[in-house]
Amino acid sequence: MHKGFDMLQLLIGLALFLGIHSLHSLAPGLRQNAIDRWGALGFKGVYSAVSLLGFVLLVQGYGQARLEPVVLWSPPLGMAHASVALMWLAMTLLVAAYVPGNALRARLRHPMTLSVKVWALAHLLANGHLVDVCLFGGFLLWSVLVFRAARQRDRLQPPSPARNRPWATALVLALGTGLWLAFWAGDLHLWLIGVSPIALPAAV
């Protein structure tokens, strides 16, 4: 009963967190109606409250449910290694979203969404528990749908050409690699998540 409640808490948290973050891309009309009704400040307040509630629920639900995991499959050792390699790409894309003028941002347009997609895929490869499939599968589906919607908007309303500066791209690669090393070689993942992907390669 307790395990079922933890999973339900995780799923509700995912629905709230990913749902509210889908409005801009997947339901712009609903978002605009809410802004018209509550005002921009009121909408931001509701948006923040729902985001925070969803995040707390999914973190608590995931943390409790993984203590008594339901095993769906056992990833081979190579999957964990592939996951660690993919996380370098995910973290580099994450940094690219915040550094203006880099080639990745200029070419891909939406590196943050792609970062979430790669992050989710990397963790799905290395984890075979039901709770992991729900969490990372949910984020992977969300990122696929949001990226698709963003690319459709780009085709309808092409954005202005983005700047592409070599020094900015080099900075992205350096910072992304540094962040990746901090997580996988510096035990930051162990400190934040409670699991070391180096010591336990099958449980990222």
C-alpha cells in the first residue's frame, strides 16, 4: 500500500510539473486564457506554485519508491557506460542554453529541451526499475513533444539568425566538460542523488 502511494505521488508530481511546463509549447491558447483571466503576475504565481508542488511530489515519490524497487529489466554493464558518455552531451547542451553566441545554440535553437531529452534517455539506458521508467520516461516523452512543437513554431515563424562566436562555443565545451567531470569523477552525483555511477555502474 505504501509503495503504491509513493508511485502515485510520483505520477501526480510528474503530471503537475511537466503539465505546467508544457503550456507554452503545447497549449499556448490555454496559457494565454489564464494570463487574461489572472493577469501576468497572477499567472506567474500559479505557475510557480504548481511547479514547486509538482517538483516536491515527484522528488519525494521517487525517493521513497526507489527504496523498494520493482525490477523490469537488468541493464548490461555497457548501458551504464553509454549513459555516462551521453551525460557529457546532456550537460554540454545544458550549458549551451545559457551561453549566448555559441554554435550549438545557433544550430539547434533549443539546447535546453535537447539536454532534457538526452538526460532522460541516458538514465533510461542504465536503469531498469519501474520507478525509473516512470520518471525518466515521462521527461523523455515531454522533451520529445516540446521540442517537436518548438521546431514547428520555428518553421512557421523563422527566428532571426543567431550569433556564432568560436570563443563562446569553446566556453560551452569547457564548462560542460567541467560539469560532467564534477558529477561523474567528483562524486557530485553521489552527494546530490545518493548513488555513485562510478562505484555502481548499473544504477546511475
